[in-house]
Amino acid sequence: MKDKVLQIPAADIGNVVGFEYEKEEQPYVLQDIWPFQRTVPVREAHFTLQLPPGWEYKSTFLNAPEVKPIQSGSQWQWSISDVKALKEEKEMPPWSGVAQQMVVSYYPAGGAVPGKTFSDWRQMGNWYNDLARGARMRRRRLDSM
């Protein structure tokens, strides 16, 4: 993973800063999270999802009203505007519990991909349990030494 840091010249109060980035992934789980509320106000933000032909998606908005995307072929774009800054407070709930965000899951036509998509929490828990089983066994052996 790589991160880029922006140094904004003249980042004064009241100035508007715009940036754009593109992300190409081969994710382990077919899901993405768009956290569009931050500690600074957001004038306008866009999220574009491009899928192979025939693929489907399901989006869920947390702590925010649902926004319908604009579709063009196998590409969907969500746009939001005028999102207020979220003020961090001492002993506030976890950020993910209060910030506005969209969770989007995607899958090929006809259903789930084993180990990549889940229809419920039990299925995801079973997947994680199987994934972590080897690590837990190694840790138990190390702890008993």
C-alpha cells in the first residue's frame, strides 16, 4: 500500500481545496467503504464504482440519508455536497459509529463468490474463523512453551 501526502499552499481558513484520486484494487473482500464526512467540511465529493458487465452492487448509507447514483453502463457515481465537519470530542463513540459513510458490496451476476462475498454475519464469521484458525493454533503452541 502507498499513501501520498499533500502539502497545500495557502491552506487558509475559508479556502477550498480540491483533489481527485483513482484506486484500482483486487480486494480480498468485495466491499468498499466511502467515509465522506471528516473533521473538515466537504463542499462536494464523488464516488465512482466501475464493475465488469453483469456485476451487481448493494450500497448502504450509515449516519446519512441514502443518495441514489447516476448510472452510465457498468459505472455508477454517487455525489454528495455540503457535508458539515464532524467535531471530535473527548470520549466520543468510535468514528465509524458517527461519521457519514457509504458501504458498497459488489458481486458477479448470479450470486456470491465464496470467501469474497457474504450474505449474512454468520457466513462472514465462519469465513474469518477458518481464516484465523491456523494463526490461533500456532499462538496456542507458542503460549504453551
